[in-house]
Amino acid sequence: MDLRGGLKGFAADNPRSHTLTLGIAAGALTEAQAANMAGLFPAIDFQFLEGRPDNALSGLNILFMAVDGAAPEEIGRAVRQCKLNPAPQTVFVLRNADLSNTRALLQSGAMDVLPAPVGETALALCLERIVARGKPVREASRPIGQLVAVLKAGGGVGATSLAVQAGIMAAGQVGKGGVCFADLDLQFGSAALYLDMAEALTVSDCLAVGEFLGDTQFATALAAHGSGMRLLAAPRDVTALDALTPQSTDSLLTALRRDFALTIADLPPVWTAWTYRALQSAVRIVLVTRLSVPHVHLVRRQLDLLTLQKLDAIPLTLVCNAVNGDRQNMLSIRAAERAIGRPFDIVIPEDTRVMETASNQGLDIATVRRGTKLEKAIAQMVDVMTAEAMAMQPVSKVR
């Protein structure tokens, strides 16, 4: 899958006639084939690619790439490339072609699949179709969506299950496809399990595309929950926290905000350079804790750190989760608020049976039991989290 070959162009005599630039990766076409086709198709500028020309790819309209159907890992990379980065559009020259591999590439978004070795007639017909379609036009840019960061006071506060349910509910308000849940807890993220979407695209899958992360079309690449919410899952295996960098975080979150009206980013409870960058990008921070002495102290630390890092200007919603109203808690709400130095914005009642049933089956809590106090409290969270996103949505898209 490396892109090699001399940087050599084959074009008709009048370069001004070119309307398409076609890149040829190693092994896809021969120089003789390119030279012959250049005479037949003056609208195409044929360019052989050298190395991994990441900068050159951004200037291409079409890419011809060779892939071996007998190598499952090559087919897998090719499928991911099409799904995550549809520009430039790709024509695969497939060695050891069979029906299943051809179908997989076409269904992933490939422009065409040509069995190798490519015959002159088949190549000419393919290029004729390309010219007839004309230069691919990028979709008009959408308004930038909003990012809400979910920050945990510490482990075990139930922030992920709470945020997942808020995301499901928000999807019904913002509109189908308008909400993305990004599980950025690289080591212990569990949103995919709570949504019963174990095969969802992960952060690791996206990082594998390197510099093209920002070009990923997440609106189509990410699988949707039944509610319409899209999921970017945490890595399936425990992953080093430095797998994300501030730069890759910027690219990832910018692309998500481009494709979704609301992105809910579930962050790990630890601070890194990239989590700081994620918090900087947020229009709101939702800080979740539980009603216990250790977690109240951790909330105070998180608030102090937000101030120290000059993030205290970002609107913050403080949520106390799983408060039991029927029996005495370890700590009273009033005592916790005094220790923290500010009141809770939202108090979520404990309803273990409903929440665990929803999480175990990948359902929204209203499906398990409608009209609970838990549902009403989460609706308060949703109102706060979606306020900015709803303000930017066209009226016709609001349900």
C-alpha cells in the first residue's frame, strides 16, 4: 500500500485543458498505459506518486491504487481509507480479485475496481466514466457544531453511562445524525458496551489515517445507534494516553464539529496536554461527581485546576449523580456544596435498576421505563448541553 514510483507526469500538449488530476500509486498502472491514456484523455493530468506523498494527495481528484485481494490486511486498510477519507476518490487495481473483495471495496465508497492486470479497454472505459462525472465537488461547508466536554471528578462516578443517555436523548432533539458521542477515555472507555455497539469505529482506527484525520467524513464513517446518535468508540485495547496529541485532538474535534451539530466528548479523569486542548475547544464543561467525601474533594481539585489553567471562563455544569433520596447518603447535598464552594446545578437521582438495564441492553432509559425521575433529571442535562447546538440549527431540523 506504499505509494512509490517516480514523480512523473503524462499530460496532453495543452495543460490548460486539464480539469482532473489523477495520481498513480506504485503498481497500479505502467508508464506506457499512462502515456497512452494521456493522449486519449486530455482533460486528465496523470501523475505518478513517490513515497507517501501526503501533501500531494490533497491536490488529487482521483487516485489509482494497487491492492492485493489475497492479503486481508491490505483490503482492510483500503476499505478504511475509502470510508474515512473519500477525497481523493479512489480506483483500486485489484490483484487476485474475487467477488467478495470487489464488493467490499465498492461498498466502502471506491469509485471503481479494476482486476489486474488492467486491460486497455477496461482502463479507457473507466477513465471515460471519470471524465463524464467531471471534477468532484466538495460539499459546501457546514456551520461549526458545538463541543461539550464531560469531565469526571474521578473513577466510578457513572459519568459515561449518564452522558450516553444524555446523548441518546439529545439526538431526538437536535435531529437524526446531529449528535456524536466521542469516547476519548483511551484506557477504560465503555460507551460502545453501553450502546451495544462493540464493532463501532474506534479512536485508534481514526488515528491510523495519520495526517488525513481531519479529512475524515465522520457523518458517514461512524455507525449510528438506534436513536440516531453516532458513536466514536474508545480503543478496544488499553491504549497509552499519549496516543492522542494536542495536534491530533485538534484535527479530530474540528472534523467532528464540522460534521455534527453537537459532539459530546467523554474525557478520562486525568489531565494531559490533549485533554486540556479538548477542554479549550468546548462551549461547555459538564463535571460529574457522586455524593461521597472522596469525590467531593476531587471535584474541588478539578475546579481549582480549571481555574489554574484559565479554563474557568468556559460555562460549567456541576452534576451530582446517583443520589439516593430514600436512605441516608454518606454526605448531605448541603454539606457537599459547602465543601465544594458552589451549589450543584443538576442532581441525578439513583435508579440503579433502570440505568443498568439500559446500559446492559444498549437502550435508552425511556424504553426501559418511561417517566422516571431519572429521565426527567437527565432531560435537564440535555437542555443545558444542547442549548448552543439548538441555537445554530435551522428550524426545519429541530424536532
